[in-house]
Amino acid sequence: MNRVPTLLTELFRRLSLLLIMCLLCATSSLGQGGARGMVAFGKATGLSGDTLYLDVNQDIGTQLLPFDQIVKIAAANSPLLKYQDEVINSLNAATAVTRSQIWQNVTGFSNYSGGNQTLLASGVSGTDGRTGSIGQLTNGWRAGIEARISLYDLFGRKHLIRQAEATQQAGERQKEVALLQLKRELITIYQDMLTAQQVLKIRLLDEQASLTAYRIAEAELQKGRITAELMANATTRYVETKSISEQVKGEFLKNVHTFEALVGVPIQRLKRN
């Protein structure tokens, strides 16, 4: 008969602990969705613009723009690709100069003389041995064209044009190589970001569980139902999980900011509408 009150007391204590645990879990879950589950960007991290939050519990691929569209944005903002565009423009101009270089051997002239329209006569020997005269006006307009084409220009010009065109195509291929390298870097950091997100999600759950255990241990210690050693163990467990989750969060943020640098725009502009 004496065991009945004892059993009732023990049952009541366990039900109380279960109720406290449920309440703490619900509170922690709200904190997980409202704060710990959200990674802040914008004003919260010193960036200009409105504060933006990325939900750790939601796949980043569904929060950001499609990857192909992100690659196009990165290509449009890449300093290396812009430099390659300027190189290609320079090579295009060099090819045009090579094509028109033959005209440097063609010259034109024009002059004008004014006065009393003096007629000059010059002697010219005919076929019959007689000497005649040709009259020329010393005054008025004179114009003409002179062309001198060397054998080098005649036979070497086509090779110079081919060389210029080949250099131009090499510049275009170099741009394609730079674009391919950019895509590879984006794929690598994008996958690292997704992996870091999944690890962070798991670590936040572990931190939440250890926080719940810590709060229960704290409540039990105040009621004198556990020893200080058990409380210390719960505290150590929570500190360890908290430290690990902060490290993982830092790795995730580092990947996100590296991704921002490669794309060339803040993460706010990559968010789906």
C-alpha cells in the first residue's frame, strides 16, 4: 500500500518532465524556424540594401535563380571576360588594318597655280627627226593618283591577313576557355554551398536537441533531482554542439560570399521573386 503514493509521485514527475520537454521543443522549433533556421544577409552582415534571409531548412536551389541563369549573370559581370572582349575588339581592328594596308602604297595629289595663264612650250622630237612643241598652262588645278605596289605586298599580303585572322580566332577561343573556367568554379562553389547547407541543417538540429537537454537539466538541478556533475555534462554537450554549429555556419557563409564574388552581384539579386 505504501508503494502506491511512491508510484504516483514518480509517474507525476515523469509526466512533468515530458510536458516540460514538449514545451521546450516547441519553443526551440519556433526559434529554429524564425532565427536559427534563417541565415541573415544584408544589413545584418554590413551589406547595403534590405536585409535578406536564406532559409537553411529549404534547399538553396529553390531559393535562388536557376543555375544557368546565374552563369549568364556571372559571365556578364566577369572582369576576365570583359578583358577578353576588349582583346577581341583590338584583334578585330588589327585584322581590318591588315586588310586595308595595301592602300598605303596608293597616293593622290592635287595643286593649284594662279597667275597670267603663261603658256609654256617644250620641244619634242618626232619620228621623222623634226622638233615640235607642246604647250602647257602653268596656272590652274592639277590632280592625279600614284600607285606603287611591291612584290612583298603582292605575294605576302594574303599571309598577313591569314595571320591576323588566326590571332583573332585565338582571342575568341581564349574567351571560351575563360568562360569554361568560370563555369567550373561556379559549379564547385555552388556544390560546396549546398553541402555546407545540409551539414549546417544537421548541426542546428543537434544544437537544438542539446539545448533542450541543457534546459531540462537546469530545471532538474533547481529542483535538486540531479547532481552538479550531470548539469556540467549537459552544459559541456551544449557548448560543444554550439561551437560546431557556429563553425559550420561560418563555412556556409564563406561559401555563399565566395559565390557572390564569382557571380559579381549580391545574394539579394539572386533571390527568386
